[in-house]
Amino acid sequence: EAQVTQNPRYLITVTGKKLTVTCSQNMNHEYMSWYRQDPGLGLRQIYYSMNVEVTDKGDVPEGYKVSRKEKRNFPLILESPSPNQTSLYFCASKQGVLNEKLFFGSGTQLSVL
Amino acid sequence: KNEVEQSPQNLTAQEGEFITINCSYSVGISALHWLQQHPGGGIVSLFMLSSGKKKHGRLIATINIQEKHSSLHITASHPRDSAVYICAVRNNTDKLIFGTGTRLQVFP
């Protein structure tokens, strides 16, 4: 089944403890991206990647890192999480850079205490 | 002012009613997406439009490029349609800009 898999689904951590949220897609998609969703603000893009080894900042990249070493994986790294990074995170992918349907992961609810 | 505005923010309906959700945007776009987010949080892409109209089952999406406006219609609404519907536009620099969503509740 074609899907974007995110893990974990829920995560509670403390300020400053490094964490990684994994994202994997099995559709051989070129484009992958990370979003955070906060009440009243909608979805905002954190980082995106148009292909392997190519990543770029979105609207809210501060405090986040990404890597794209393989086409299928696009992990989101929080080196030193802070409470303002408490949010619902989504990974998404699509075939290319043209206008195409986005496929979303099931989301990761992160709480930073 | 947000570049993508949705209305209404909240909508309740009785089963069977015809529903319209609106999206207006203020930037030049190459495409517009309608997304559905269920209470569990998962997001599904419903439509991608660059012109005209698309239909899938009971869902219809239209876009008027000149007026910078799109509508999502649900015919014969059902409680399982209860979700948040999100409009997103892809601007001319390929950036995706999201609206804040319309929360729909359909009661039996």
C-alpha cells in the first residue's frame, strides 16, 4: 500500500533532549516536506526536499534540522527542543516539483515540557 | 491579513444538507488544493485544481482564477463528512500556503 509513515505517533520529551521524528515513503517520490500545525495558525512548512541531498528552508525552520540521504527517508531532527516546539507535525511527499497531489503521514503529536 | 482565507471557520449541518466551504486568496497561484483532516489528525488530499471544476463522488470543487476564489461543495452530507477542510494554494514560487481550515460537523 502506498503510504507515508511517520514515527512516533505521540512523543513527550523535556527541554533540551535531542529527538528525531522519522518519515518514510514507499512511492519513490522526489519531493518530501515537513509541516507543523498549531491552533489558529494552520499548517506551516518547516523544511522541504526536492531530491536526495537537496533540502531547503520553509517558513519556520528555526530549531529544526533535516537530512535526505536516501529518497525514501526524510527525518526531522530537533537538536535542543523547547516548549514552543510543542505541536502536531506532518510529513508529506509527492512525485515531483510540479502541481501534484500531496500524500501526508498520520502525524506526530510532540509535547516538550 | 492572511494570504489564504477560508469561510466559515465553523459549520454545522444536518445530514442530507448541501454544504459549501469557501476559500479566497490574495496571491498569484499555480494550483489550489483541498485537504480533509479527520478528528484523528490524518490529512487526505481531496482535490488539486488549476482551473474549472472537479467532482469526486459527493464532493465538488470549483475555482475562479480571475476572482481568486474556490469553493468546496458537499452534496447529501453525512456524519462521516465531519472533519476539518483545509484550502492550500501553491504560489508562483512553488510555495504552499495553507488556510486555517473550516471545521464541519454533520449531525444525524
